[in-house]
Amino acid sequence: IARVLLGAGAALALVLIVAGFALASPAPPERSAAPPFDLPLLEGGSVSSDELRGQPLVINVWASWCPPCREEAPTLSRLAAEFEDTGVRFLGIVSDDTASNAREFAEEAQLDFPHAIDDGSFDRAYQVQVLPTTYVLDATGAFVATQLGPISEARLRVLIEEARVTGTGKSESGP
């Protein structure tokens, strides 16, 4: 009986220690604000981070010559269309590519959301190292997540929902 009590006491002590650490652990750090940008759009005009603030934003950095970018294009096309009326915005950033090749690919892949042409400033500010790279920002313009390489539909859905909840404090209705 002494062994049983000793074992139970040790288990209880372990639970209390773990609970104590959980309660004492610091709150998660505040999300960092995404760097500002102002870039020309593929179809004319320009886009800035300031005008996109206020709604969750998915930024996908891509190039027409990039096989993984081509691989994830149907996912981006599908989700951009699905979330179009929910306040979630999508923006493509064309990196290291020509405007004509990018236009042709965006049309072919049915990427029916705005695309900006990076002059190198976006890649530097966001430290883009891999194509594709996807950034998900909440409505305040803070990073929710960064995905290096192709993003799956399931992962992007989770990140969009997280951006919708964290940027407003509550979830919006919709997909």
C-alpha cells in the first residue's frame, strides 16, 4: 500500500508541476506587423499594404517559370473565389518574372485576384527566399503565418480562419 500511495503522490506532484509551468508560461508574443509595400499592379495602377489593411490578406509570391507555383495555383484560384465575398483578400506578388509571362500564367491558371510586380523591394522587406511563399496576415496587418513552398488547401483554410478570428477578435460568417 505504501508503494501505491508513493506512486500516486509522485503522479500528483508531476501533474502539479506541469500545471504550474503551464500557468506561469508567458502569453504568446504579439504578432509582428508585416512590412509596408507599394507596388505596381500587373494590370495597371498600384497597390499598397495600407489600402489592404482592415481585412485578412493572403499574399502569394510566385513566378510563372516556377513548377511548385504552378502546382499550387489551382488551390489559390479556388480559395480566392470561395472567400471573395467574405472579406478575405488575395494578392499575388510576381517575383523575378516578366509582366507578359506573369499575365499569361495568371490568366491560364484563373488567378482572378490582383497581382503586383515586385521590383525587389517586397522580396527584400519580406525576406523571400523560396518560391512560392505565402504570407497570411490578419486584419491589422500582422503576420499570422508564413508558408515556404506550395501551400495545401487544408493548411490555407486553417490559416485563413485563424486570420479571420485574430484580426477581429471573432470569427466572421462564411466559408
